[in-house]
Amino acid sequence: MTAKEFEALYDIYARPVARFLAYYTQDVGQLEDWVQLVFLRLWKYRESVDLEGAYLKTYLLKTARNVAIRELEKDKSSLFLYKPDMGEYPSTDDEEVSKSVKDDLVLEKYQNTLKEVPFRSQEVYRLSREEGLTYQEIADMLQISPRTVEVHIRKALKILRQELKEFQH
């Protein structure tokens, strides 16, 4: 995809993406940032996205949903900030701090383990789990069969389960 083609896609789809994201926020600045994040993701995965296919708008809207959810989760975690009117940080009990530290360790281990997954399996896994695409959408996008998508997901999950078993209940 060339820069001109990307600009053309932006001109076509930025408004529908923004209207969709307006369900998640009414803050115009935040909305603009989120639209930019969606199109940055499109640019990042431009080699694996089928730009002529019928699923481009679906891909963009699912990406938009994931961006909104991820950004809202970040905002939620930022609620635990310094409260100047109280002059102190909110108090937490040791159990909350311990859980937070464990969550950070699990996330770090997960991210490092995912880097060990073979590239194609990692790409398919991320499209499925992080972008929320269906096996059929991934198959169409990457021009592989849905069965191959399933094999790549299974391979990634096997590695992740094996490496993260210490964190399983």
C-alpha cells in the first residue's frame, strides 16, 4: 500500500470509524486520537490486510472497538493517581498490591512468551485475540484456509500454556 492509497482509505473510512468510536467517548480530542490509533494499526499491518476485500470495514471497526476498550482500560487504571485535594495517595491494602504485582508479572511473561511463538502463528494469534477477528476473516485477510488459521492458533496456545503454566490456577 502506498501513502496515496492509505490517504484514500483514510478519507473513505475515517468518518465511519469516528462515528463508531463515538459510542465509546464523547471527548472530541480522545475520539481523534483513537481514530489515529486505528489507522496506525492499519498501516502497521498493511501487508497482511486485504485492502480490496469485503472485510476491510469490518477489520477497521473491530480494530476501533479494541482500541476503545484498550484506551478505556488505561483510563480506568489512571484513576489510581495522586489526589491533590487529599494531599495523599489513595490507600490500598497489601492484597491489592500483591495482586497488581502478580498481574504485572503474568503480563510480562505473556508478552515475552508470545515473542517466542513462530512469526506466522504469532500474527494469526494476535489478529484473533487482540484484534477480535474471526477465523474466516483472518483466513480471507491472509489468504489461507480457516483450518490453517486454527492450526496457527493451536500452536500459539500450546506454547503459551506451556510457558505460563506456573500462573494457572
